Amino acid sequence: MVADRKPLLLDFEKPLFDLQQRIQQIRELAEENNVDVSSQIEQLETKYVQLQEEIFTNLSPSQRLQLARHPRRPSTLDYIQAISDEWVELHGDRAGKDDPALIGGVARLNGRPVVMLGHQKGRDTKDNVARNFGMPFPSGYRKAMRLMEHADRFNMPILTFIDTPGAWAGLEAEELGQGEAIAYNLREMFTLSVPIICTVIGEGGSGGALGIGVGDRLLMLEHSVYTVATPEACAAILWKDAKKAPQAAEALRITAQDLKGLGILDDILQEPWGGAHANSVKAAEILREALIANLQELEKLEVRELQDLRYQKFRRMGKFLGEETN
């Protein structure tokens, strides 16, 4: 059972765990000795809530990255199964491959037929190896495009879930046309006539994220990240030292809060205290409500208006204060 699993603690979570253990020990001693310590427990529980709020409202970018990569953070399949009324997974890129690192299919959301797709990481080492740690091959992006074209043909909105360190950069992937597959998706997603909502649920890495990330709305869970390169890779390139990843995370502006300020992001979805993995049911409810609300707004737009707004959204990215206009 999930409740029996040993907790996976991040460094900054240890004070909370220690306090929780102390509360549990006092409860057990009170029961054994038939002593009323309700007042003391209430004070400690209040302290726990205050400490939790203090920690999770002051997280550094590198700490948010740890949460985004948490082994028990809900995955694309977790969210799809939690928020959809029906779900049928579809396989294959129709060119001989089926990439398990990028999954998708048809579903119903609040009674509305939709296509859902996204990166899929594993739950343990064996599963992660099978899914290539959520790093798709070109076949994954071609499968995604096939499903998006299907959605466009049958007037079904597209919901994508981004959670990858990046597209697989191995020799085989390059030989099979990784860059072309991602570039093709970028171009074609601008032409689709149905609403597209993209949500970063964990780690949004580089072109691997962008390959399913062109949409009318970009949402991010509170502790997810979106970056041109992992902080470790950035630190290795700039300083020849991957240990400077926390410094790189600060400079890269990878958090949802940073991206909201830069105008890249449309909305931040607040996570339950402790992160999405601490209460996956609540996290799924928050995501479902946000997707339904955004979808209802987008479906009011005419096709041409939808496409124009999507184009302008991305044209505005990359402008800076003081930039001269020709």
C-alpha cells in the first residue's frame, strides 16, 4: 500500500519529517500512559503547518527542481487516469516504432472528447529504463504528431503534459532525425485548428519539451520547471563543473514564478502543501479544473482567431525591455 512506503525525503523536508515523528511519538506515549496531551499536540501541529508554509514558500530554484524530479511525483499516466472520464491509449508512429517515453490516446474530459498525450517517466529503475527516463526518440514525437493530426481531423482539443529532461540525444536518435521530428511538430502545431493546452507537470527540458509544447495556453504546476538545458548541463558548459548546478538554476530562470514574470507562462497551478506527490488526488483535481476552465474559454474562439492568437503568443517571446523595434 502507498501509505506503507518508506518516505523519500529531500534535504529541506527533513525538519518537517522530524517534527512529524515527534508528534507521532508523543501520541503513542500518551495512549500507552493514558495521558491527555492534546494541547501539546495541537501546538506542535500548528508549528508543523507554519514550518511547512515557511519552507515551501521560500524554495530556491534548485529545490523546486528536486520536487519536479521527485520519484513519486505524479506522471502523465497518473494524471490522465485521474482526470479523464474514459481513456484509450493509442500506439505507434505508423512507421514501425512505438516509443514508451511519449504516450497518448483519446479520452473524455468532463464529457468532452479530447486527445491527451505527454512524456512518461518510470516509477522505478526498471520502468525508467523501459521508458528511457522520459526522453523520447524521434518515433515518440512522430507518434505525438499523428495523434494531434487525428485530433484536428475529428475536432478534438489537444491536452499535452510535459515532463522530460529533454529529447534523447543518442546517436541512434540523431540518425533517425530527432531534430527534424521536433521541428516538424513545432511547425505543424501552429496550423492545427483545435484548442491546444500544454501543461508542465514536472520537468520541461529543452526541445524535448517544445516538441509537444506549442499551444494556446501554457500552464505549469507550482513546483515544475521549464528550461533550455538542465542546470547540470548548463553548469558543465559554462563553468566545466556540474556541481555549480544550483547557481545555474538561479541564472536560467527555470521556475514557474520566473516564467510567469517573463510572460512565457499563462497560469501557475498551485500544488498541495508538500508538492504534488504529497497529495496526488488533490493535485489531479486542481489540474482537471484548470484544464476544463481554459478549454471552455478557448472553445469560444473561431479557428482563425485561435491560430492567430497562438502565433502572436510565441512571437512575443524573447522581447526585452529597451529592445529597439524596426
